[in-house]
Amino acid sequence: MKLWSFKRMRDGKIAIGEKIAEPLGLLDNSEVFTTMFKYESDGRSSYEVVISPFGPENYREICYATFQIMDQEGALAQCAGFLKKRNIDILNSESVALMPSIVMTWVMLIDLSFYGDRENLEREFKEAKEAQDPSVSLIDSLTTEPSHLAERYAMGSAANNPRVTTRVLRETEKKPAIIENGILKLPETYLSFFGKRDAQTMLIGDTDSWILSISFLPEETKLWRLKFIIPDKPGAVYEISNAMASEKINILAGYTQVLIYYKEMLYEIIADISKCKQGSENLESFIEQKVSSLGKEFSIIRAREAPFE
């Protein structure tokens, strides 16, 4: 799923946009918590702001839970009732009938702050099923796993990279922010650290954890959106990415999608062309020639500027 977009921060404000906001639940009047990281490597630095509807003090007690249930009336109520009896709060969740009239899955984040640990929760469910407790008769299974949200919120996205030094700036801003009219206003302390009130940014949403990452890009960044048709075979993505690298075109985001299995696939990228020697007016025809040299199975179907919104 493509859940990234490129926005311009104006006077410390960023319009999140529906494409990002709705899947992450970052709607108007939402209260969100933020933390800021500074990354340093080889004399270069970068900043990231992480946005979440959950405060950092609760992360350690949050885990993922997945119920597989019968797709019939009352099944969802049994799941909610099982958690209610144990004083467990359902946070963000999504339920869908994978096999209508047969099986439904309910995936959720749950807060165990007033219960205990997830192993006990699985054990209690297993005991209830073995005892044929009618209150869980429509529930087939319950599995849980740690969320690791605390690590992401406290340690950043490069915690395990020995080449990157991460500085956490979170302690300067513990107050939640409010999203108003689709706009997030960054705390003044963050803007002071960053040293700018206007900047080009990249927004990346993580629907599994309901976290939004905002990264700040160099002002000279110039975006183009490129779409290629490539063969569905090993090495095809390499050929395109290597061709872009040879012209100093830096890929910032991309995705692949198989169109005809073992024959054809789509490769779409958002790339920074600011270091490319070719001017914008000649770039489309230049890339078309570059791609055609890779073979008849390779073609470009779109090459156009993608300005920051």
C-alpha cells in the first residue's frame, strides 16, 4: 500500500491530507503526541518527527491482538466482552470478513495497563475454550504479539544502524497537539531545533502501528514521478534503479506491482532529480532513451514533475 506523500511545511504547519490521515486515524480534533529525532552520519544530519495518537507513557503496555471468529451475529460482541471482563481497552482496530458467512478477522491494538501481560491473556482464552465457555463459543482463536511501539517512539527509525547516531529530542515537548482542519502545527521547540519554519517534507504512514513519520528534505530537492513497465523477473528492478543512479537521480519512494505474473510489472518511483545533469525540459526524453536501451521489455509510461503540495 502506498502511504506516503510530499508536503511543504509553511510557518511550522503541515497539511496532512486525507490519503494519510484517514488510514492512520489522524482526523480533525484528534489529540496526537509527537517526538523529534536528529540523525547524524558522515557529517550529514536529518530530522524526523514521529506522530502518534498514543502517549509514550502507554506504549509499553500496548500490544497487537488478532481474533479469528465466526462471521455471524454476536461474534464481535464476544471478543469485546472477553476483553471488557479483563479491563482491557481496545484502541485502533480493523475487522473484516475474510470469508463471508464463514470467517472474520479482527486485528487491534489493545492496552494492557489495567490487566497484566499478553501471555496471561492467551492462557485465559485457551482455558475458556477448553472449558467450552459459551461466552467465547464464536471465537476460533486469539493470538497476540508485542507492538514494539515504545522502541520506535523512543529510539527512532535507525536504532539498529551502527553508522547512524540518533539524538532523541522528545523530552522538550510532552504536551499533545491537536489536528485542526487537517493541519498539524509542530511545537515551537521542534522548529527551534530544526532552525526553519518552512521546509519540504516527506510523510510516511505506518498502518500497522498507526504512526506517522515526517522527514525533512533539503530545500534544493526537486521531485519527479516516474512510472515504468518492466519484466517480472529477477534483476529488473536493479536495471531501473541502477540506470537512475548512474544519472544521479535519487529514489526517495517507490513500489512495484505485478501486472502479469512472470511477464510484466509496474515500477513507480518518486525521485529527486536535483543532482541530475539533464535539465527538466529534456529529462523525459532522456530517461525514455535510457530505459529503452535496457531492452524491449522495459518502457516508461510517465515522467513528470511532482511538486510538493
